[in-house]
Amino acid sequence: MDIAKITSKGQTTIPVSIRKAAKLQVGDTVTFEFKNDSVIIRKIKIPSDDYLKSISETLTEWNSVEDEKAWHEL
């Protein structure tokens, strides 16, 4: 078991052994989840811009004048 402290700014260091086991590297993105009195940290992969561009055409159904009027304050 590895132990790390949390700073006054809410920051901590992920121990080297955990970073190696999870194959975490500089610039990786992680997500945090609280479940059953535990904090779970998961490495996530952000989709590339190419992926987002490829699906953008499927999102046009939500791009209408009516939708803009209904949701403009959000």
C-alpha cells in the first residue's frame, strides 16, 4: 500500500509504483469517482479532434432555431 498526503490546495502526488502499474505518464488525463467510501482514479483517453469532427454531422438534429430558443439561457 502506498500513502500520499493531500496539500492545503487539495493536491497530491500519485506514487511512482501506482503510476507505473497504471502506465500513467505526463499529460495523461484521469477521472475521479467516489463510490462505496472509496476514491477511484481512472486514466481516460480524450477523443481526438478527428473523431469529434467525424461525429459532428450526427449532432445537427439539436441545432435548430427552436432548440436555440428553448436552451439559450443554459
